[in-house]
Amino acid sequence: MAMTMNGEVQLAAPREAVWEKLNDPAVLKACIPGCEELEKTDDGGFRATAKMKVGPVSARFKGKVTLSDLDPPNGYKISGEGEGGVAGFAKGGAVVKLAEKDGGTLLSYDVEAQIGGKLAQLGQRLINGTAKKLADEFFANFAKAVQG
């Protein structure tokens, strides 16, 4: 099952500061809902563990995250894949862009993801609703982290 999602969030911080936080594992770990572990790897990516609940299915996903198309401080592409055991798998990516706007930074994102296994059987509406809720939660947390 594939899904796409996009959005933008206005942050009251300079673009360079937002860029720095987007590349800081401690900040990302604190902002990602359910994230239990996020460690930088030697290849410039991250190893991650996150606990997620989608409807009746609860799973701990272990996976890796890679940053590519780095264009400081304008944006990057973030890709990841995770295994959730019997719950299934998730993989996808997001293009993140930063632009100066109204004395702060406008962060826009385009996400494409695929899920399989038990999760994919839950139905598109539940998956999309959960994904939107997780994205909103991440960006609310991230806005707090960036704005101190």
C-alpha cells in the first residue's frame, strides 16, 4: 500500500538554525513520536528504533534512515525503511525544503511511503489518518525544539 502526504510549517527561527536541528540526532529523536533510539552511523545515516501504534496494531520498528541530496541550508531527502516483525514493514522518503519567509523559515515536505504486512490490511483511511497525526506531532515537537 502506497501513500503520499505533503505540508508546510512556518518556524520562527533562521534557516541555518533549522538546518542544524534537522541534522541533529538528539533533536530528531526527541521529536519523532515513539522514537526509542536514534544513532548516527558511519555512512552519514541513522539507525533507529520506534514504537508505533496504528489502530489495533502495535509494533516496534527497527530500521535505518539515510540523508541524501544534501543542500545546506536549503534541504535534503530523507529515506528510511523499518521492519516491524509480524506487523509488517514501512519504507519511504521525504523531500524537505527550507525557505526564508516572514523573518523565519518555511519548512515544506513531500512524503512518499509504502507499507506491507498486517499494517497494510488496516485500510487506507486509518493509515493516512495515523500518518498525518504522526507528522503533525513531529512538526509541533520540532517547532518547539527549534524555537527553544
